[in-house]
Amino acid sequence: MKESHFTLQRTILATCTAMILGTAGQAQAAGNEVPALSGVWQFGQCVDGTRMQCLILTEDDDRLTERAKAFRDAMDEFAQPKYDCGPMSIPHMWTDPYAHQIEQFDDRIVFTYGKDDVVRTAWLPNSNHPKPRKNEYTYFGDSRARYENGALIVETTHFTFDPQGLNADFRLPSSTQKKVVERYTKEGEDLVLEVTTTDTFFLKEPWTYKVRSRPDSEPLALPWDCDPANAQDILTLMAPKFPNDPPIVRLPAE
């Protein structure tokens, strides 16, 4: 009888252990689940209900350093890259009301934007794409992606200095110290994106916003094919910031 009692106890204990381990394994599998993000997504709206306000880093924002404000005041609007068809960098690109496309592959994530013919690639851990050297910087930086707890995390560093890197509308720059972390999740059919930007040169603290996008049934209207002459039309309405300096001469478009 005593042996049968012990046998029953061991059986119950083994069953409970298997159930616990099985539940943990299921939770881990759910945590590593790859979210279905591929598709075309509409322009995101702020989840706090302000429509676009959360996306704007204003020219007098309390998070700006004095260095950022000094650059803002010294920068001539005529010299901004956007008037030469220079695209906006991230995170400011998300403030433009255009759709974007996400494509998920085994070793990479490809982001295509509905403006300026911008395509970004974020490399997953199993890719063989080399990491940049210490002296390698590019306009859209180096993006590395991973799946974590049912979300896609993209971390981007190695940006070049950009005179419109934080906000092209207010002449707010970003430095080579800029780091942008994007977190993509699904809530029902919606895509939720949380973006956090740090830049110790120009931001006193991280700048974070969160937007929600709906699926877009229409394909992206590409190519964008920016026309420099059209991009510069508005300059005819502006007075130069430094009228005593020689006029800005732009290279002819090829």
C-alpha cells in the first residue's frame, strides 16, 4: 500500500511538472512568435488621440539642448537638403502623411516609403550582412532587427550628421550619436509603432511617440521621382536669412 501511495505521488508530481513545463514552453513560443507585419500601411495616427501632435518636435521643445537651438537659429532655410530633394531621415520621416510598406524575409526586413523613393533594410541576426566599421556612417544609418516578445524591434545607429535629422520643418539637426529604436506590434488588424530617439548632442532626453496604422488596400504610388525645380518653388516666397552673403547656387539636376 505504501509503495502504491508513493507511486501515485510520483505520478501526480510528474504530471504537474510536465504541465508546468508545457505551459512555459507555450509561453516562450508565443513570446518568440513572429508578428505578421508584411503589407502596405496607412499613415499612422497618434494613439493618444491627438492625431499628429505626438509626432512633432517643435522648435522650442523643452527636450532640445542649447546646441540644437543655436544650430536652428544659425541654419539658413535656403540651405536645407529638402530643397534639393534630400529625403527626411528617421524619425521625422514618419511625420509625413504617406503610406509605407513592410516586407519580412528570413534574414531581413525591408521598409519602403511612399515618398522620396526611400527603401531601408533592417538585418536580422541570422543574416551575413557585415556590421559597419567605426568610421562608416550613412544617411539612414545601419539598422539591425530582431523579434522579441511578439514584436519586431529595429535599432538604427551610424547616422551621418543631418541638418534636418530631427525636424526638417524647424531646422532641427541630428548628430552621429543619434540612435532610433522602432518597436512594431499588431493589435488586431492594426500596426502599432513606438519610436524612441536619443541624441546626446541635440536632445536632453529621449523623444518617444506611438502611432497606430490601418492596412492600406492600395499599393504605393511609386516612383516618387522628386523634381528639384518643384522642390525649390517655395524658396521664391522666402527672404534669405543672410541677405549680405553671396546667393546660394545649386548644382543643376542631372
